[in-house]
Amino acid sequence: EKLRISEPSNAYDFGQIVNAVNANKDKAACADLLTITDPKTLPVLLSNKLEGEILLIFIQSLEHYVARKDPGLVYQHLFYLSKAERFKVVLALLSKNEKEEVRQLFDLLSESQSGQYSLEDLESLRKVYEL
């Protein structure tokens, strides 16, 4: 059954939704969640709960469901994800294949033009993701 996604009002709600989405590997529901979540609130909503699995389902959902429709939103999410607690730790633990998935999303964004970011912005964010 499809997960119904509503805008989380706090870190606890967000965590519950993320756990459900992740347990079901429901990338479409995850994309819905990220579409209705203000990117600026990600570091607060994630609190100290960012993990590799969560980063990956976010990346996959953004790549498959959001990037072509709204590359600017994807850029914003990647930018604010990098400000989340534990981001550097999680990044360091990604496997080569997982890093490749992140790279693919960045490649997709560099092909899509958006008024919300320049290629320079994208390149500096790429460095933050150590790509």
C-alpha cells in the first residue's frame, strides 16, 4: 500500500516517515517527502539521525523522481543535506558504488540548467561531496 506523505512538523515526525520510506525502499514516497519538505529545514529535521542508507534513498529518490522536473530543488536539498550533522561521517563510509550514485545525480544536475544554481555552485558542492 502506498505511503501517505504529509509535511512533517518536527524532527520526530520526519524521522518516522523517513524510517517507513526506507524500510519499504519506497523511492516515490521519499521523493514526495523531499518535494514537500523545505530544503533549509533538512539539517534540523534530520537532527543527528543521518545514515548512509538514508542519504542513499534521498539521492536515489531525487535522481529518479525529482531531478528532471525540478533540478533547482534537488540542488537545494543536496546543499542543505551537506550541512546536516554526521554528513562528513556518512560520506566517508559510502562505498565506491554508492559514491557513483551520488556522482550520477550531480551529472544529471550539470546537464539540467536551473536559475537556482550556476555550474560554479554545482562544482563547489561537488567538492563538498568529495566527488
